[in-house]
Amino acid sequence: MVIVEDDEAFARTLARSFERRGYAVSTTTSQAGLNELLQGPKFDFAVVDLKLGSQSGLPCVAALHAAHAETRIVVLTGFASIATAVEAIKLGAAHYLPKPSNTDDIEAAFGRVAGDADVAVDGRATSIKTLEWEKINETLIATGFNISEAARRLGMHRRTLARKLEKRPLR
């Protein structure tokens, strides 16, 4: 199994959890690191973060699928959208899960081969705070983590954004 995740603490935690379940786990934080790992033995399972810093994880999905089409790939994201879900599946992902997802969710997704016609159409409820935090993160990434520019784009005072970031610091 390979985990492609730029949050090293989350990747370590996820790796330990899967190792306790009997998986042999390799981790990397980037497309370049994945390319090196793909030179070795094939992976049966993969977990790929959709956003790797300011880069997309979708090229990693394509590379994993091209290297071994049988790899069961699950894409994790805190920035879920229909467009990225569709592209991830087209590129070879078996499943697409919103964060936070735990080891049980991911392992269940590995086992799901067919679609589920009975899935609820309303989806997973997202709180206003979660939506706000996702928008703040997207804007910070888009501005290269320039707090003043991010605050301007978000329509809030710079100090207000700084206070929000103090309460919930970035990785």
C-alpha cells in the first residue's frame, strides 16, 4: 500500500493504523516521491490526497493507474467537488472520500467495487464552519499564504483572518 499525503503527521497516523491491520505501507508527500516508489514493486492499494500542497493529486492517481491498473485507489479530500470526483474516477480511482475519513472508511472503500444505487442523494452534511475553513484554506493557497491578500479576497479584515488562523493553525 502507498499513501500519498502532504500532511506528514496524518500520513504517519494513517500508515500506523494500516500497518496494525497487516498492510505493508510506504508513504510519500509528492508526485516525484511517488514516481520513485513506482520503480519498485506494485501496490495493491493506494490512498491519495487530492491537494498536495499547491499541486493536485490527480496526476498521482493517473500514474498509479498507469503503473498497475489493478491498484485500488482511494482519493481523500478536504476540498470535495463533483468535478474532481468525476476526474479522479475517470483517471482510475476506485473511490473518493471527503476528509475527515478514518481507516475503516478507507478500507471499506477499497472493498467497494460496484456502485451503490441506494446511496442517499443528499450526501454528507457540512457545517458552515467547515465550509468557511475550506474557503480560507483555498484562498490562502491561491495567494501563496499571503494573509493580507487572502483577507482582501475573502472580504475580511486582515486581523480577523489572523485571529481565525491562531485558533486553528494550518498544518
